[in-house]
Amino acid sequence: MFQAGIHAALPSLGRHLFFRIDQVGALAQALDRLGSHIDGEKAVLGIGQGLAVALEQTVPGLRVFPEGKAGQVRVPSTPSDLWVWLRGEDHGDLFERSQALVRDLAPGLALARATDVFRYKDGHDLTGYEDGTENPEGDAALAAAFVLNEGEGLNGSSFVAVQQWQHDFPTFDAMPSAQQDNAIGRRKSDNEELDDAPESAHVKRTAQEDFEPEAFVLRRSMPWMEGRQAGLMFVAFGKSFDAFEAQLHRMSGEEDGIVDALYQFTRPLTGAYFWCPPMHDGRLDLRVLGW
């Protein structure tokens, strides 16, 4: 069984917690306590490559996020050892759950950073454009997001790419509305795809059905805001990292030299990969990690 929060609709609020290994000798204690905090629905968990290596285990398909460039924009790799996506409807509840996690995972794992996210309108980016329009649905979403036919401990698991993007709103706001639409490849007014959008339009760069093989992912992105800075916490689940990487490479212009127009007004601050284990009898199934 997969972690239900991956497939569920977006919550009103969320909190992304990124942990690093602090004391290897205390990891066993941390993992023993972890299960009581992760139900797969209100709390989704991902394991980083560093944690698997520390446990002397191999998760097939798990690797480190690839660093790269898109024109003059750096696409960073910022690995973390453990990721938890808390989902909820109340800031106080998210705070209390965060504090409990940090307390119980110490001293094996320490909180490296945390980012609060929220749903904007009906799942829109802060630029005003609807996000995740081309998400697969129903059985197609399950086929895109989860591992199947790979055996116990792997079936129902998922791989997730997490990137925090920071928007340059003065630059974006200075763009005429037609230029904004051409950068996205859709009209903001009605979300209709533009037939005559340039090849640099984000919609054309990431058209999932245009790849060979098709590159479908299940996006669960939400906006973030901290002080005067804001943007999108991009989250994409897949049965492997292959579909995400195919889109990332095309956005960066690696295939044809055409860089995604998104990079005109936004850039990624982080980039990390995680493996999201399946659930078994209501608990995390960590047998692949020897647990």
C-alpha cells in the first residue's frame, strides 16, 4: 500500500522538514521512533541516499539529485538524508507535530531546514497561473507515481523530487501579460493552452506525452512565503526519477539549446531526491532498509 498523502488532494497547509544525520550511532533509536509520526496520509516520508548508505543498504533506483545549469541559472543539488511532508489545516497543529518529530529523531537526525507551504486559490502558483494542470488522474496517476511488480518492500513505494523555487516578482510583474502567457504557454485568464506559444514556453518544454517514453509525474507542489521572499515548493512523485529528469533536462535546454522561459523570472534554490517507502498494516514498510 502506498502512502495515501501522495495521491490525496492538496491540503490547505503543509510543512516540509529536511533532516540530516547527526549521530550515526543513534540512527536505530531514531528509526524506531519514526513510525509513530508517519501515517502516510497526514505525514509523508522520504528517505535520502545518504541515510540508505549510512544504514549500509541499497534502494534500487534511489540516487542523488543531479546538479546542472539552465542557461546562466544554476540548478543546485542539495541532498538531505530524510524528508517529511506534514499535511494539515492548522498552523498550530503543524508546529506541534514538527516539534515532536524533531525531539524524537534526535540525536540521530537533526532538522536542517523547514519550509511552510500553503494552497493558493484552487491550486495556483503565486504568479496566478494554475499549477499541475496536466497531472495524470485515476489509474494513470497510480501508474505514474508508484512502483509496481518489483516485490515486497518496493511495491507501493514512490520516488520524489523536491525543489524550492524562488520567484523574482518585480521581473515577472514588469512582463506584459502576453509575455507572461508565452512564458507559461497558457492564458492566465482561462488556463487555455496557447497553440502558437514559443518553443521556450514551459508547457511545451514539459509536455509529458511528448517524451519517449512518456514522462508522466504526479505533482503535489504548493507555494511558500518567508518574509519578502516567495515561490513554489515543487514536488513531483514518480515510479522512478526518469520522467522528472527527462523534463528537467529539456527545461535546461540540454536537448536542443532552448531554455525554459520559466528561468526568466524564477530559479531553484534547492534540489533533492527521496524514496518514499510503502505502508504495511498501517505502518511504514522499511524492510528494504533492513528495518
